[in-house]
Amino acid sequence: MTKKSFWGRLTESGLLLPIVSLLLVMAVNIVFDIVSGNNPFNFFMITLQHTTSNGNVLYGRIIDVLNRGSEAAILAIGMTLVVSSSAGTDISVGSVMSLCASFCCMLLAGYGVSSTSTLAVPLIVGVLGGILMGALCGTFNGTLVAYFGIQPMVATLILYSAARAIGLLLCNDLIVYVRNGSFAFFGSFLGPIPTPIIITVICIVIMTLLLRKSALGMYIQSVGINPRASRISGLNSKRIIFITYIICGLFAGIAGIVASSRITSADSNNIGLYLEMDAILAVALGGNSLGGGRFNLAGSIIGAYTIQAITTTLYALGVSTTQAPVFKAVIVILIVAMQSEPVKAYMKKRRLAKAAREGGAV
Amino acid sequence: MEENVVLTARGITMTFPGVKALEDVDFTLRRGEIHALMGENGAGKSTLIKCLTGINDFEAGEIHIAGIDGPVKNHSTRDAQNVGISTVYQEVNLCPNLSVAENLFIGREPMTAFHTIDRKSYNKRSQKIMDDLGISVDVTQNLENYSLAIQQMVAIARAVDMDCKVLILDEPTSSLDDEEVEKLFVLMRRLRDQGVGIIFVTHFLEQVYAVCDRITVLRDGHFVGEYPIAELPRVKLVAAMMGKNLDDLEEIGKEHENTAEDKLEISAKGLSHTGTVKPFDLDIHKGEVVGVAGLLGSGRSELARAIYGADKANTGSLEVDGKSVKINQPIDAMNLGMGMLPDDRKAEGIIQDLSVRENMILALQAKQGMFKPLSRAKQEELVDEYIKVLQVKTASKETLVKQLSGGNQQKVILGRWLITQPDFLILDEPTRGIDVGTKAEIQKLILKLAGEGKSILFISSEISEMLRTCSRMAIMRDGEKVNELDHDLTQESVMKAIAGGEQNND
Ligand SMILES: Nc1ncnc2c1ncn2[C@@H]1O[C@H](COP(=O)(O)OP(=O)(O)OP(=O)(O)O)[C@@H](O)[C@H]1O
Ligand SMILES: [Mg+2]
């Protein structure tokens, strides 16, 4: 075996384009900062800033991207697996986040209580309860998709529309506030570092370990590519699809806790709103085919942060909140086009032609 | 252009990452000839065909077609059709969830006066096309309801029905049995007499000598030569393909000894699967190779699938190694030491987008369980070993399996099962699409496994292949096991039993 260059490995891993996309967004920041006479590397500047509640904490645009992008990144992990195994998307994750937040806050505050600073149950019970609620939703989705053979989009549409309402029901139609430092922790800081970043890192590490130390990754891809052949080779195709939905729900639960902790409340109507779209887009930006099969977790996560970087950049550029989606859409179109087959084929042709010109003059 | 020539390709060169699939290949097709394109697995036959039909974008070379000035460059199969090239590809690529008729006319549907699709007329025309070919199907049924062989016939019918100057058939006979092959040959000869030039790829040498007029041989992506059929007898053809002489191909395994032991490995009583196979009894001893013969759709594969749990048996009982067992799905069978190589490579065999390595270790990994992953070193060791045993031609272990030639994909799946070291292995058309040299190797391998006390159920449309390896044969007819032959196994006796000319002797 010949040793491959770093460049060769990067192209092969399929991470090249996602990384280029992210760099592109960063480049826009640099250009903007130069044009407006700021430090060109403003985007990357990290400073310590003093806050009354948390002491010295890290501050800067890149920290903001990492912090704000946490929920989407966590969702993207589960979404990647679901897309791979079932060639479909779980569109319920945003709503499930909200339901999990509501359930967690309801446990912590007690049923019918709208605001509290003392916890009704130990923190851990509330948090685990919320996460388990996510897993329960995943079980529901997984059952419909894997065992009843319902199209993923249709199956998850049920919780997409119902989960928020169930959350409101659990909270007795109130926005439940849990004004307690220990609960706020998940959305604030651990030392100088925003806790959501740490939670995301933990989620990524656990998932990576699971994929590395077990055959789950290969099973999922195999089932996603050819479920019939996988079954003949001894895989329980249905069960594997089922498992990916549970994992996806579980991560939605974690994301829900983070989102709710940020605002120390369970705002059913707003938590996780449109986040399913970001999660799906992250998977696509990561170079994964939404048609299932081979997946690239790192790509999805980079994709999630790219989306957040676009949003943060637009705000930094002073684009108004109402217009931002338009610009976001334009950038996303560019990135997706860059990764599309015709463009890739064109680039490959140019490379081959170039190689032929240089090497073929014999 | 020389008179009578319909298609010439000159200096065709095509590279895939890491593989030079074709280098400076010439090919000439004349009017009214059947031209065999021969070569070992991975020689570049399918690649050349895909260059002609616009699927592959070759780097160098020119293609000329009679009646068209200047080189022709097809960019899609539609382009190819427009210049009169009609193709049946190696892997059936029709739409399983459309009806037979829809598959026949997709992209060229007859229209009514109101510019809507004329369903009535095309159902009628489809039925006529299939009847003319002597295939009994209901054209309004979805294609997926039919066996691979029927699907292959539909693909052929579709290609033949288009008005063409050049007809390309890439291993169209790989899942057909003698009767269907004969029907196809009649059709091919008729088209030849009408002046169509036909390119025919097959690994069955008899078929080449039965219908072809001329042979072009490729080896490792290179053009070896073009010969009139009379000038290239069988032995020379094999030598041209392999680049060396193969020691007496026909004799391999003919004198095999019966390695069957007394102990039973498999004992099925009254096993059935509703709609596909009626209740049957079957005993297979340790160290025995049992064949299953029968016409297309006679339930050969279905019998095996009922044992393996690919289609869960509805009735009956099964004993493995003397113990009564219950098999609900394939993994249960695997845990009892079984393995099954299915006949439909594309639908049930390969995991297209996984690497050769992953494809080969998949079954063993599934057997071990999710939380006991095989170490990378172990995987590479196993894969290297079986790549060597089976002579898989691949750029590397990490090459995606879909990038291998058809025959090499088949070897990968065979490797997948050999790696699990099963006690009982079901081989459903294991040599489909495999070249002559390797075919002999695989037959030897089967006998070697039997010698080690493994049991094998061998299904094949090629009776001669089974005769060389099996000591007993089950005969299937209309989903029913009608007979079992255990002595005087000859081509005639088996054919007779299949056709039903002989009384049951059990
Ligand atoms: N899409 C592809 N990507 C990479 N390599 C390919 C691709 N298609 C074919 N090849 C390689 O090109 C070579 C020729 O393959 P081809 O399919 O033409 O063989 P073949 O002669 O048709 O063999 P078989 O008899 O097994 O069908 C093989 O080494 C194969 O691995
Ligand atoms: Mg081929």
C-alpha cells in the first residue's frame, strides 16, 4: 500500500467540499471585515469577557457559531443515521425537542406550576425524563417506519404536528419557567466554555465511539443501500432502521434540554422551531445523499456549523432578521450546487483534461 | 468504411480511478453477423459496450456508424438508440414496480389521438411481443412478480422490439435455461438474417459456437484479436482469453468421488412456502453435494429459500444436525451454520456502495453480532485470503463493489459466504457470469468443501455443471419436488426427469 497524501485522504473521505463550504463562509467574513476596516480576523477572535453571572467567559463570533450551532449539530448526528438507514428524513425532531423540553420542565416544576425556583424532583430525573421522552418519540417513529413500512416523511409528520401540542398539554397550556441555576447550567457556561459546546462534543464522541467500536455503522449503511441483500446476509434490516430512529429521538431529547435550559423555560411554540430543516440541510451539506446509504457523520456536523456560520455572518453583516433567510437560501443553493453531480463531473473533466495536456504530450 | 460494416470502434481507451479498463481497443461489427465479445471477468467487455452506448465517456478513440459521417459520440443511451444501437445490459435495469408492458414501452409509449398514453394498445402489443417469444406472462402484472429469468427476457424483448441496426446483448443468457436460450437464439438468427449486427457477450462457450459467426477477444483491457468462428476452436479461444492454456477444462471434477457421510446435516419434512413451493422432504448428508434441477420457475430457488428462512416456511419441520429447529429469518439459519448465495446478485447479493472488504465480511460480522466487530487486521487478512482463492480482480480492497465487473462481484459474494465457513451452504447459480477458468476453480472448491464434511445444495440452470459436482439431484416441477435421482446421473436422465418423461421412483 502506498501512503496517501493528506490531500488525497481528504478528497477520499468526502469531507473536502463540506470543509470548503465552511471556509467559504469564513472568507466572506474576512472580506467583510477588511472592507469595513476592521481586523480581518475578527471572525476568529476569541476574547475573555467578564459577566456577572458566570465570571470570565469566552467570547467571539466563532464561539457564538459553535455555541448557537449546538442544537443543530446534535440533531444532525441522529438525522444522519436516519437518512442513511431509511433513505428518509425525520421531520419531527424540532417538535420532539419542544416536547422533551416541556416534559423536562414539567417534571422539574411539578404539574400545573408555571414558574418555580425550587425543583420538584432531582435535576437528573427531569433531564433524563426529557431525554427518554425523546427516545420514546423515536420508538414511535421507528415502529411506523421500520415495522409498518410507512414512508419516513409521512410517519414523522404525525409527531411533527402533534408533539408541540402534547408538550403544551403536559404543561397545562402554560410556559413553564424553571428559574434554577442548576437547570440553567446546560445552556450557560462550564468555566469559560459554553456548556452546549461541551455537550455537543460529548454527543459526537459517544457516537463516534459507538460507530468505531461496534459494527453499527456498517450495518446502517448496508441496510440503507440494500435492505434485501442485508437481510439475506443476516442483518435484521427492520430492527436496524428502528434503532436509528430511536437514536435520532434520543438526540432530539438532548437538544431539547439544551434549548430549554438556555431560556430556563419550556416555550412550546418556539423551542426547536424549524430546526428539523437545519438538521436535514446539515446532512445534505455534509455531502450525504438523502437517498440513503453511505454516510459521513463529520460532514453532517460541519454542515450544521456551516449553517450557523451563515446565520451569524448575516447578522454580523447587519442583515435584518426578516431578510436573512433569503440570503441564507442563496448561499445554500450555491453550496449545494457546488456538490451536485454535474458540477463535480465538470470539475473532474477539467482535471483530467489538464492532466492529459500536461502528461499526454508524448 | 468497408462495405457491410455497421459499426467500428478504433483505439478506444477508458480509465477508471486505479484501473485501465480499456486500452487501444478495436472492434468491427458487420451487417448480419453475430459477433461474440469474449474475455475473462474484468477483461473490459461491459466497459466497451458502455462506451458504444454512451454510458461511459471514453478518453480516446473513435466510433463510426454506417450511414453517419464522422465519428459518433453518444452521450446517453437515448443517443445510442437514435443511431440505431439497442442494448440489453448485464444487470437487468428495468423498473420492478412497473408492469411488464410499461417496462417494454417506457420512453416510447404509443399515444392516443388525445396525446394520452394508449394503455389498451400497448398492453395488447406487449402481450403479442411476449407471446411471440413464447414467454407466458401477464403483461399487466408488475415486473417484480416474475423471476429474474423472465425479467431478463423482458429486457431482451424490449431491446429487440426497437428498430435497430446494432443489437448488443451483454450476458443475456446468464439466468436462462436451455429452452429459453434456444428461443433467444431463434430470435437472434432471425434478426441477423434481417441484416442486424449483433454483439453477444457470454461465458458459455457452447453458446458461442451455436450462434456466432465471429469472435473478438479481449484480455486485461487489450484487444487480442478478431477471428472467424471456424478459425478459433474452443481450446484456442480459451487460450486467447486467458493468455495461457487451461488444462483440459471438460475433465475437471468429472471423476469426483462421493464424499457423503452417513450422518444427516439437513432433514426437511413437509416444508413449504405458500405460493412458491409445495411441501417437500429433503435430506442432505454431511459431505454431500445435492443438486436441484428444474425448469425456470419450477421452484428451485424457492425450495432453498424455504430451508434458509429467506422465505419463512409455512408448514413442515426442519432438523439440522439431528436437532429440530425453527428458522424465522436468515440470521437464525446462519447461526445454525448455514449460508445462502442468492441467485439475484443485484437485488439480494451485493451492497453496491460498500467496499469489497465490507461486502466480504458482512455475513461473518452479522453472525458475530454488532458489538463484536472484527478487527481491521482480521478483516484484511480474511479478505486478502479470499480475494486470492477466488481470484477477484479489484483495484483494492477498498474499491466499491459496484465498480467491479459482474463476474467479480459474484466472486465477492461467494467469498462473503466462504468466510463464514458454513456447514451447510446453499449455492443458487454460483457461477452466474463467471468465466470458464474460474468456473472450473469454483467447482473444484465445492468438491473440496464437501471433502471437508460440509454439505452443499447446488442450484444451477447448467445441468453439466451439477453433474460434475453433485452425487444426488432433486427434481422440481411447478413448485413441487417430483423426483430424486441418485444414480445414473447423466444429462439425458436429468433432462428426462425435468421434462417429466420418467415415472417417480421414490
Ligand atoms: N464504474 C467503474 N468504476 C471503476 N472501475 C470500473 C467501473 N466499471 C468497470 N470497472 C473496472 O473495469 C474493468 C473491466 O470491467 P468490465 O465490467 O468491463 O468487465 P467484463 O469484461 O464485463 O467482466 P465480466 O465478465 O465479469 O462481466 C474491471 O477491472 C472493473 O473493475
Ligand atoms: Mg461484464
